Amino acid sequence: MLFNSIEFGIFLPIVFLLYWFVINKNLKAQNILLLLASYFFYGWWDWRFLFLLGLLSLTNFLIGIEIEKNEAKGKGKIWFIAGLVINIGVLGVFKYYNFFIDSFIDLLSLVGYSLSRSTTKIILPLGISFYIFLSLSYIIDIYKKNLTAGRNIVEVLLTLSFFPIILAGPIQRPSSLLPQIARRREFSYDQAVDGLGQILWGLFVKVAIADNLAPDVDKIFLNFSDYSGSTLFLGMVFYTIQIYADFSGYSNIAIGTAKLFGFRLMQNFAYPYFSRDITEFWKRWHISLTTWFRDYIFLPISFSISWRIKNERILFIKTDHFIYVIASIIVWFLTGLWHGANYTFIIWGLINGFFLIIYHLQRKPRKKILKKLGVNNNHTFLVIAETIITLFIIMIAWIFFRSENLNLALKYIDDMFSSSLFSLSQVLTKKTLLLASIFIIIEWVQKNKEHALQIMGVKSRFIRWGIYFSVVCLIMFFGGGGHKFIYFQF
């Protein structure tokens, strides 16, 4: 079921009314309702994969209990490893089977062996990368004793399948979601209004911005050899806005929907394109994923390596820099692979990892150079220049993310930086440029808020409702045709 569908527009009010006006005094009944609603929401896409979600959630529920029960006997680690194998194994089979088989066949062909490609193609279950990471968080936190294994099956199953986040996040840690599910929730008018505003903003950026950009982006990327360098540059810019509007739109709808039921989810986007450097960008973009990789991959790898290295330098590199480089390469390789079974995603991840490493290595020398030059770190020109450079790096990386294969990505970049880069663009939709400009201006003005329609502080009810009405009108007039969310493919 899509957030931007009529079905969801019917589904949400029904669940909301039952939740707050029929069973509002019974926490157990509320949780059962949300669990059934979550399974209905997920099964609407393909009921067959609902069994996978339910079975995997039940398995993690039982494994969590066994990890805790057997910890004192020294066997908790066995159950923990079993949980990792099951979860990662399921993700590997469904998401990477086709990729690894084809890659193996391609590798053999390089040494003269020829194998026929399998005609068996495994369908990718919707949202599998997200709910697998939820499950991994659950058992990892239990093993690390950061979370007590849940004994209430409804509460745990709901934690691992809560409908606002099940398809595309945020990847809300069970350690913060499970306690919210376990305790009684009171209706808050202000929270509900804020949630509705966040849903409205999410719908606007998805339907009016991302979906209107999609046709131009598809046309340019699919037929880029027919266009000038300036048009390709515009296509890169359009996609940069599209993917942000699409994914942040989903996250805003998810977070806003959770607020309607009394839940607080983590912010997933914090106006990332206004970032001054790439490190800041990744603290603002898909925050739930980057913090997941930081806490469960980057930090454990860094600590593991640091305990084994006693020298101050390795290969003439300071040990702390060496550890950062190794951990970053692994994390960003996995981050790219998590996004999809394609080399383009891996290269996209490694590009971001490379520039993060460069930024990390140059921080201290940069401070010394600025001090010698007498330039203030917050000088307006310096801030603007670094923000533009950062955004340009991100946009180039998005070309790999959007392209079907590496050859097409490299050819797109080569054609873009041709002599026609400074010619008049062949694709210039005034409506699209107008909507994109409105989007960017509003985001800039509201960049210190949790979301752009967080206007509860505006005292005049007339102004508030005028803003809401204007956004609704923009959605109605400029709705782009109900495209699927981009991150559903991951």
C-alpha cells in the first residue's frame, strides 16, 4: 500500500478512529490493532511475502529470548550468531542471489569458462532491507545488553513490522520503539496536528516535487546521448532534488503517521543539501541508516582493529587514520551494497567513502592553513564555496546511483562535461523549475525545524490554515501521477 494512494487515504482514518475512539482505554487491544493493520498494510502489496515478514519476526522474537536465557550459560553467543546467519542469509538470498550468480558467471568468462545464465529470478520482497536491519538491531542490542528481550509477542512483532516504517524506514531502533509500544499512550492534540502537518508536507514534496521531476529525469537519463551537456547537467540537478524530495517525503509521512498514534520516531533527514561538508551531509541524510552503520559496523570494526595494533604508524600512516580508512572503506562498500545488487551502488558508496576519508585527513592541515592565512572558518565566502563543492560531489555520485550500469554512468559524465555544457538546455519545464524553487526556499526558511510545515508557533490560526490550504492546493493542481517511492526498490 502506497502512502500516496487512495487506499492509504481510506486505511489511515479507519485505523486512527478505531485506535483512539473505540479501544483507546485498552493498550493490549491497541497494539493488536496496530499489528493487524501493519500486516494488512504490508500484505496489500503481495500477501505471499507477508508470511516471510511474520515468520522472520517470530524467529527473531524467539532468538532474542534464547540469547538472554542462555547468556549465563555461555551459550548466548551461539543463538546470537544463529540470528545473524538467519537474517543476513534471508537478505542475501532474496536481494543478492541474482547479482552474485551473474557476477560469478562473468568472472568465469574472463578465464575462458562459459556457463549459461540461470533463468530463475528471485522476486525482491518490498522493504526487506529495512525490516532485516530492524531485526538485526533487535538481536544485536539484546546480545550487547542494551535491550531486554521482549516477552510479549504482540509488542515484539509490532516493533519489527510497524506499518509507517516497514517499507522504507526510518530504521527505528527497537531499543527506542519497543518501550513506546509497551507503555500506555495518551492522545495529544498538538502532536496529532504536527503529525498531520508533517504528512501534508511529505505528500507535497513527493507528489508535487518528486513526481513532477520524474518524467524529465527519466527522459534525460534514458536518452542522454541525445542531449547537450547543459541538459545532462540539469538532469543531474533534477535527480538530486527528486531523490531527496521522494525519500524525505516518505520519511515525513512515516514520522507524521506515527505521531498520530502517539509514537515518536527519529528524524531521518535534516535539510542535507545545505551541508557545508560531506561529513555534515551524512549526518543529515538518511540519518537512521548512517547511524545504524556507524553503531553496528564502523565502531565495532574500529575498536576491533585498534585493540590489535600497537604501533603508532602503519605504512607511514598514523594508526588512527589507518583505522578510519579501513573501517570507512568497509562501511561504504556495505552501504552501497545495501542499496542494491548493482556495481553502480557500490561505486556510489565508495565515492562517498573516499571523500569522507579525504575530509577526515585534511581537517587538521586545513585549520593550520586557515590560521596562517588569517581566514575565519565561518567566513561567508568560505562557507558558500564549501557548500557548493560538497553539493557538486554529491550530485556527481548520484549519477552512478541513478544509472543502470557503470559504463552508462561514466558516459553520462563524459557527455555532460563536453563543449555543449554551456549551451542552452533542451529540457526546461517552467512548472518544474517553479515548484523546485518553492521547495528549496521553504526548506531554507524552515531549516531549523523538524519539518518544513512545523508552524504551530504561528499565533494566527488564519495564517496557519492559509498555509495548509495553499499546500493542499499545490498538491491538487500539480500532482505528478502517483509514482512509486524510489526507495521501495531497496
